[in-house]
Amino acid sequence: MKFISVLISFMMFTAVSFAQSGFYDFKVKTLEGYDFNLASLKGKKVLIVNTASKCGFTPQYEDLQALYEKYGGDDFVIIGFPANNFLKQEPGTNEEIREFCTQNYGVSFPMMAKISVKGEDIHPLYVWLTSKDKNGVMDTAVKWNFQKYLIDENGKLVDVAYSKEKPGSDRIVEWITSR
């Protein structure tokens, strides 16, 4: 009887271990409410950015768009995730966020529905991005809006760039253009 109990415990532990998600296992919603499967990004480098419309770093939308226009395509994509976690700097609805991004910055890179990037209601993707137990690379904390996560073409977390580092920094551009 003890053996069966140990065996069942081992099987449950193994099942939980294999259930941990990788980057490509996540599905998110676009600002327009459509499903977006991150598996569709296999083979591309991905820059994940938590955004906000009323932040001192909001002008980085312009830099992100320029980076996307220059390098976006078959090998690289930027994905914005609006979040209202920091001083309520993203109060708008998904529709208002789309309008703001389009009218003020001409954003054409994929923008996802507003999520939480920290706290009790943190989105599962951000649990993965911030937890070494999940991503296998590092623990991080989302410190502010416009923090950038670099995901390689195999869906592995490579690094994080904090808000003060501009999207077009030498380090980020070198990462995008390296093969």
C-alpha cells in the first residue's frame, strides 16, 4: 500500500513538472479581442514590452515603432502588453488604447489586451517571464512600464531591459541583428 502511495505521488509530481509551459504554449488576446497564439512566432526573436499611455516612458512607443519598421518581419517582432499596474498609468479600455497608440505613435506592431504584469492577478505569461522556475533562466520583477523581455527564436528568455533602456539601444539592436 505504501508503495502505491509513493508511486502515485511520483506520477503526480512528474505530471506537474511536464505541465510547465514554455513561451510558445501561451495564447493571449489582442486589443481587438482575438486569440493570438505565441506559437505562431516560432523562429522569430520577440521583444515583449509592458506599455502604458500616461507614463514618462510613453514616448518609447515611437522608438518601438521605429525599431519594428526597421527590423520587424520574418525574423523579429515586438508585442506590446498594456498594463495598469504602475500608478494607474494605463486607465483606458482596449479600444481607447488602440486609438491612442495609432493616433499618437502609428503603432503597427501587435498590441495585446490589457493585462496585469505583477501582483495577485499577474498574467500567466508574466509569471513565466519573471520566474526562473518557469523560464529556466532568471528571476526578475517588473519594475515599471516599458520593461522589455528578449525572447530568442527558439522561445527561450534571453535577457531583460529595464524601462530606462531605450528600445533602439545598441545592446537590443545587436541582439536583434545577431544570427
